[in-house]
Amino acid sequence: MNWRRFYPLSGLPGQSQLWAWISYDVANQSFTLLINTLLFSIFFTTIVVQGDQSLANFWWSLTFATSMVLTTLASPLAGAISDERAWKKESLVLTGLICGVLTCALGLVQPGQIWLAMLIYIPANFAFAIGENFLASFMPELSERKHFGKVSGFSWACAYAAALLLLVLTAGAMHLFKLESPDAWRPFFVFAGLWFIAFMIPTIFVLRERARPRPSGRSVWAAGFVRLGETIRHLRGFKDLALLILASLLYGTGMSVVVFFAGIIASDFGFRDVQLVMFVGVITATGVLGTLVPTILQDRLGHKRTVVMLLIVWTLTTLGLAFFAWLRARAPDPSSLPRWPIWLAGNLLGLGLGSLGSANRAFVGFLTPRSRSGEVFGIWGMVFKLAAVLTIPFAIVKDLMGTPQALVVLAFFIAAGLAVTLLIDVDRGVKAANDYDASFSDGAANTLTPCPPHTNLPPDAPHVPHNPHTPHGPPPGQEPR
């Protein structure tokens, strides 16, 4: 049997570069899962916050929202500078190392030390979040546009497989070493930091940046601001890319709630300790299945159709979970209610989270001019991270009114993102990106060869006539001479 036909990236050039890039997706999964989603949020709200527990969710929301505000402010400028000086790799490695070291330091936090927890977590999450922008901006250098869905989806699948392994190791350690209590979870924070650093090694030593610096004679900050201003000015003509970024802000809020509050919401439904880890583990397993949607279907089904389908599922699932939470709140004995609706809703949310994140990253890349990938993904990162700030209304409603009402707020954000996504004209958006690359003569160093006009593109990609003035870079996977 020829097993290569089951390998989604088979036949793509630059395999070592692709795997060095994927390795970072695997590395930062320890922070996403153990810190943001599963353990540290509960540790913070139950151990670090002492006294009035009615404000515990607010303190947690305020802590990660502060880091997201900083990321929002820094992302566009950081992306502009990375394009100007060709610093994407250096920036990716530096932010990863900072996050890994600070994650280990979270193990030092003691009960009542809210400010110490904030002083460590905020820069750690800032480094993690802005590093995701640099990672995403590498995608146009690694693959042709027609393969973005496949590359992004497969990388996301590898990250979810790593998350499953992390969950197995965590559950096993909890049971073997009797670390079920949140106060005993500090070794897991150290482990998460070491995992991050260890799996960054291929990225550090193998991944190469194909872009070359474009010296302008300005200081790095002045050059960054000038280049950012140029990008924002030009992006005014990219109506569909702007609509996609707005939609990302709205449904990105729903994704942020699932990431940052999944453990807390699961505990509201009665899951504790090892059961909680098992519940999140099953959701993560469905997340792996979810990544198959963009990996296998997105490039053929179309980016817009894929995202719309996923958002419909997420909206209906969230409303269903809100209804069940309302029934649980009114029941004299909540434990008498069946748990299968929670498992069903949780798995559908996991399925959507695994596919929607990858599908969004590929969709943005599909509508992005290749000569401005750093800046556009910096703006994307700014908006997507700003979505985390919008989780504050969810946290406040949850604290003041309860889980059912908070889940309705969550469904509203997802449905609003769906409505904006329906307004996107993909044909027009791709044409605008190709026309921009064709006219941007000084972007040759940072562009890839456009897709040939008669390749097998997805249904929502138009055939764009070849422009003889389009700047050409070396084939994907090869360094420029």
C-alpha cells in the first residue's frame, strides 16, 4: 500500500521547511492548552484569587484581556518592522523563548499573589499571541495560495495531536502523583514551558526566511510606521479582506471564550479534576477531526463556504448549550439531568474550534497580497487578539447573571461574525490581491510566484489572467540566489 497518498502535504516542495514551521504549532500548544484553556485559568480563579470569589472571573478576564490589548497595539507595527527588516524568524524565535521561560515561572505563583501572576502571565501571553502572528505570516513563503487550506489544516491537526498527548500525560501525572488539586498544578506549568522550548528547536535551526531586508535609510521604528501607514492606506481598497478581518473579530470572540473559559464552563457543569481533563481531552480529540475539514475540503469546497458552514454549526451548538445550562439552573437536582447534551455540545464546539482557527488563517492568507504578508497578518493578529478583549462582556454577564445568559452573549458574537462573512465576495478579493502584487514593483523580494491561471483552484477562486509585470520570486521551498 502506498501510504504517501494519505499524507496531505505529499508532493509539496520544501518539506523540511514545512515541518520546521509545523513544529512551532506543536510547541505553542502547551501554552494554549495547559495555561490558557485547561489548568491556569482554574488555578488563577480558585487559588490565586483569594477572598471575594464573585470577582474571580473578572480578574481572570482582565488579566488576559490586558495582554491582548498590548498585543493589539503592537501587532501591526511588529508585522511592518518584520517585513521591512526581514525579521520574521528572529521575532518568532524570540517571542517563543520569552513565552517558554515565563511559563515555567508561573510555577512560582502562590495563593493571593494576583499581581505576581499578572506580571508573569501578561508578558507570557503577549509573547505567545504576537508569536502566532509571525508564524502565520510565514505561510505565503512556504506554499502556493492554492494549498493554503491544506497546509494550515495539517499543521493545526499536528498541533491538536500534540494536545491529545499533553492531555494524556497530564491526566496520567494527576492520577499517578496525586496532583488532582489545583494547588498542586505548578509542576504542569513548568512542564508546559519546557515543552514549548523543546519543540521550538527545529524552528530555530531549520526554518529559513526567504524575504530579504529592504533598507530605506530610516530607523527601524520610523520604517515600521511608514510601512504600516502604506499598508493601511492600500488596504482601504481591499473591501473583502477588511470584511473578513471584521468577521474574525466577531467570531474570534467566541473562539477566545472557548479557549480561555472552557475549563471554567466545564466545571460549572459538574466536571472536576481528572474528569475535567478527560472532558477536555475528548473535545480535543474532536478538534483533531475538525482539522480534517480544512485539510481535506477547504481548498476544494472554498474558503468562504467552509467558514460559513462551521459558523452555522457553532451558533446552533452554543444556543443549545445555553438552553441546557438554563434547564440545569432551574432543576432542583442538577445532577439528575443527563450529561450527554453537554458531551454533544462540547464535542461540536471542539470540532468547530479545530477547524475554524485553521480555516480562518488560510482564508486570510488567500485574500492577502503576498508582498505585504507580514503587515496584513500583523493587522489580522491585532484584530483577532482584540477579540479576547471582547470576552469581558461574557465574563461580566456570567458573574452577574449566570452561565446561560453568558452563552447567549457568546452565540450573538458568533452569529454576527457569520452575517459579516456572508457579505464577502471571494472572487473580488482574490483579484484585488493579485492586482496589488502585480503593481507593487518593489515587492519582488517578498513575493512568491502567483498561482498559474489554469490550476485546479477551489470553486471560489477566479481565473486571473497572467500579468507579465507581476514580480516573481523563487519557487516555494527554494532560497533565492
